[in-house]
Amino acid sequence: MGMSQNLTLEQIRQAPKALLHDHLDGGLRPRTVVELAEAQGYTGLPTTDVAQLETWFRESADSGSLERYLETFTHTVGVMQSREALVRVAAECAEDLAADGVVYAEVRYAPEQHLEGGLTLDQVVEAVLEGFEQGRERAARAGNQIRIGTLLTAMRHAARSQEIAELAVRYRDAGVVGFDIAGAEAGYPPTRHLDAFEYLRRENFHFTIHAGEAFGLPSIWEALQWCGTDRLGHGVRIVDDIESSPSGGLRMGRLANYVRDKRIPLELCPSSNVQTGAADSIEKHPIGMLRRQRFRITVNTDNRLQSGTTMSEEFAKLCEAFGYGWDDLQWFTVNAMKSSFLPFDERLALINGHIKPGFAQLKWATE
């Protein structure tokens, strides 16, 4: 681990970052929510005052009430029901990530949640891809380079996973790099969607599974050993298989050892994990111990609007809590790129051409 260097948020924002777990419907600008609601005749918002709405999203997510937390997505998804809305939200997502120094991101969303305005699944995907391209171009004109890969998510309580898996494969050469399932873990195990995962493996396609956030080890085990996931969305509950020994060391169970030995990437989302109760605080987040034990850790935002966060802010919180420096942040970032669903040569090009030189320059400038 690198030495603590008291890095500032502005310094961290300059670092080239990689992001694997970010929800499109969890990253809208508050002003965009208000303007889209007005344009589409959506009347469900708790307030149309932009500052008050931003506060409402954050306080609802922090409330400890799952009902209030999920209500926030009712509103964001509610205003994302037209082609124009999807293009705008995706474009602004790309701009915002790029302005924060993110050079590669995988952004996920569930196409099946954006059909109320009459769009087809294909039209939803094409609108989002168009928006990401517009945002990438606008970011480039502002001097910020970013590449975005899209993950298509199926809802685990629904029955459309095979359809969404086929949709993802259909757009694999247009910017869709992977598949995901999300939603309540308890009562909806990933094995309900085995047909989709078997299809994806036959197609040599990548996928990740939300597992080990709220439910624990059985969810992680099924995602890995039955479904064959490439990564674990969250996966923070793997700590339930790690015990402190009487001598003060750690004793890992077979599942924890397997995850570490196989270098299974964990898509950890510190602020979000605190909000959902998966961790008591940033300071007590298991990421510190998992980092010391050299699990394949990646740091992510999950829902930037609800958590009021950015990738730079997530890194800044970890630096303050654990004394991390540039070497640690580079380690997290390289882990993310190694674990991305880009082809191998493209991952290497970003690591060696942008990420390592960028961190080297920052380390030199702050020594």
C-alpha cells in the first residue's frame, strides 16, 4: 500500500479513473429531472425546485428506509420514457464522468424499464448509445477523453432475462459490452435466470451479477458456481466468510479463498454500501481489509445522484479513511481496467497509454 499523501479532491479529480458499476438511472442531474418531468408531463416529483429536489434525493437515500430509497428511482425512471430523454441523460452522464477524470466507464441500465412511452427495447438501446456518443464528443471538445461501454440489465424479479441477454448480444458490436441482473436478492436468486447465463456463455459474452450486497454468501456462491459470473456486483458480503483468528490474523473460508484465488473482481461501492446498510461507515467499510488481503477490488459510484458522489469523491473518502495515496488509487484503477469487459489489447492500451502515465505525472508533481 502507498503512503498517505493527504491528497485533495482537486488532485484526485485529475487522475485517470475507471468505473465499472454505475447506474444510468442513478446519475441524472437534478435540473434534468425537473426539466424532463415538465417536458413529459410527469407530475410525481416531490418538488420542482432543483436545489430542494437534489436534497430530497440524498436525504431519501440516506433515510434508512428501503421504500424511500426505491422511490427515488421511480422518479428518475419516470422521466426516462422517451427517446429524447434517454439521449439527453446518456449524453450528460458521459460529460459528467469525463469532467470528473473518468477515462473508461461501464454504465448499466435496464431497457425493460423504459418502455412506458411506447419505445421498443431496440429503440431504448439505440437512444442510449446515441446519447453516450454525443456526450463523448462534447467531452472531447472540452478536453476530456472518455470511453463508455454499456451493460444491459435484466430485473431479477421479472422474466425477461433471456430477452435482454439476446438484446445485449445483438448490440455487442455497437457499444454494449456486457449483461447484468439487478433487483432484490432475497427471494430472487440468480439461478432463476440460468437459461440467460448459459446463452451468454455460449455466445462468449461477458456478464456480471448483483450479488452479496444485501443477501450474503448464498447469493455470491450461486452467482459464481451456478451462473458463472465474470464479476460480482458489490460482493461486499464476502467478508462474512472471513473470520478473525485468536492470534489476531484472518481465517478465510473456502468461498472467500476461491474469490481471491480466482481473482474474481468485486465491484465495491463504498458510499452506496453505507446507505444500504452493507457497511456501517466508510471508515468501517470492509474495503480496507479486502485491500490488505489483495482481493481484486474495484471502487465504484453505483448511484451518483442518490449518493451525492463522484468517482473522485469516492476515492477522496477512502484516502481520508484509510490513508491511501497515489499508488493505492492507481492499484484500484488498474484493477478496474483489468476487470473491464473491453478486449484485452484495448484494456492494455488504456492502462499503459493513459492510466499509468497519468498517475506517474501526478505522483511526480506532488512529491
